[in-house]
Amino acid sequence: MSTRRTLLQTLAAAALAAAGTLAVAQPAPVTLLNVSYDPTRELYVEFNAAFAKHWKAKTGQDVTIKQSHGGSGKQARSIIDGLDADVATLALAGDTDALHTNGQWIPKDWQKRLPHNSSPYTSTIVLVTRAGNPKNIKDWDDLIRPDVKVITPNPKTSGGARWNYLAAWEFAKRKYGGDARAKEFVAKLYNNVPVLDTGARGSTITFSQRNQGDVLIAWENEAYLLEKEFGSKVDFVYPSLSILAEPAVTVVDKNVDKKGTRAVAQAYLEYLYSDEGQDIAGKNFYRPISPKAQAKYAKQLPKLNLFKIDEAFGGWDNATKVHFADGGSFDQIYTKK
């Protein structure tokens, strides 16, 4: 009996020790905050669930990802002002650069830390019309007609709006010759804008739910989402020339180091480049960068005549100074209304 009792006690102690070891080995749950721009809500709802499943299987750790959305420039300022973002997935590299310039939340060379200049997917700008295209909108020059009302957000607060603005500017510069003519063209376009929302999603709501405007200048993925939700009410057209939009992503170094979340935040962004991440991007109407996903979504996302901001405007630093800084070209044309 004594031997049996001793054996049982030994087994029980071993079981308790094993349970204790497992309890110690089980990593504590972690929460990330992804601060993003307006139209990525649906993309990251799906991606977050996929990453959480992947991370749990790989590490045994539960991860919850919270989302924050708004105009890209406004979101960047929120991080600078103290919003505790682990990752920033903003609409343009210029907004992300501000995180370095204003407080060194990230290093200057942040864009070199992930492939493709830290842009795991791209997009472009299209023109969304009412069903049947009653105003016969075919290209950018239709947007300056006196009978057309245009919906686009404010480029002072929205990254998407800056892509819109620059796409229209470059079209006019090439068609009519020179920056002076382009400035006149964009001034006429904004004279047709009845309301400037702070972000791209706000403009989408203004157009689709409040029924304002004849044409919405929008992200390509927003156009597809509108078609999916309001198929009988909207159409969209690709203009003859548009811009290659390259939304960029980064870990927010100051915050992840303070919170101890760098490893999972880095893995989260890297997973955007995985086969599953790229497939989710394509499924949500973003343009993936992997050849495999590009081939899968080629019919949905056709090849277009796109220009890059570096070649047309000398990069985001220069574009921001010339067009969007206080007193820049946008202020000059919009305050004349």
C-alpha cells in the first residue's frame, strides 16, 4: 500500500508539475492597434482574422487586432499626438514620413524594412458614376464641365484625396501642357466640388447614401465595393491616365518597444506579403504585388496606364511642399472659390 501510495503521489506531483510548466509556457494574449486609412476596413477585418489564426497555430499566442480608420493625414497626426498604434497602414508614404519628422516615431529609412518599399499592395484612382453614366463621364476632362458635380475628399486631411488631386493634375499637365494649365484645370475641378469630406469613406457615403454629386473620384477598391453593394445604382470607369497608388505600412517603433509588441507587430506586417495575405488583398480589390495573386485577379484588376509619383512630382516630399502644405497650390485654388 505504501509503495502504491508513493507511486500515486509521485504521479500526481509530476502531473501538477507538467501542468505548471504548460501554464508558464503558454504566452500571454497580446493586442495590437492598426491605425489605417478610410477604405481598408473590410480588407483588415478579413486579414486580421487570418493572421490571428496563423499566429495562434505558430506560437500558441492569442492576438487581437483593433482597427482605427479615418483620413490618412488625420490618422498620422493622431499617432503623432499619442494614439498608441503598433502599426500604421496609411494611404501614402508621405503621411508615414510625418511619423519620423514629427517625433521620430519611426526611423527615416522605415520604407526599406519590408519588400516593395513597404507597400504590400497597390491601388489606383477611378471615376464612379450613377448607374448608366447619365452624364456620360469618360475621362478627367469631363469633371470640369459646368453640369457635373464632383465628390472628392479634402487633400489636407485625406491621403486618398491627394492621390485624386495629383492624378487629375498630371492628366491636365500632359493633355494641356504645363503646370500652369494643370493648375487652371484642377481649380475648375474643385469649383465643381460641393462638399469636401475629411476622408475617402466619408466621400463614398456622401455620394452613395446621401446621393450628392454626379461622379465620385475614388480608390479602385472603393468603386468595386460600391458596385458590390449598390450594383444597380452605380457604374465606374477607368480614366485614360491614373496614378499608381502605393499605400505603405510600418511598425511604429516607439510604441511597440514601449509595449513589448515588436515581434508580433512585425510578423503581422510580414504576413501581408504571404500567399494568404496577398490573396486577401486581391479579394478585397487591392492590387497584390505577388505574381501568383496578380495572375489570379488579373481579370478583376486590369492593366492600366498608370504613372508613379516619383516620376511626375519628384516624390512625396516635393508634392507635399508644392501642393498640400499651407499656402501650396491646393490652398491657392480652393480659397479662390
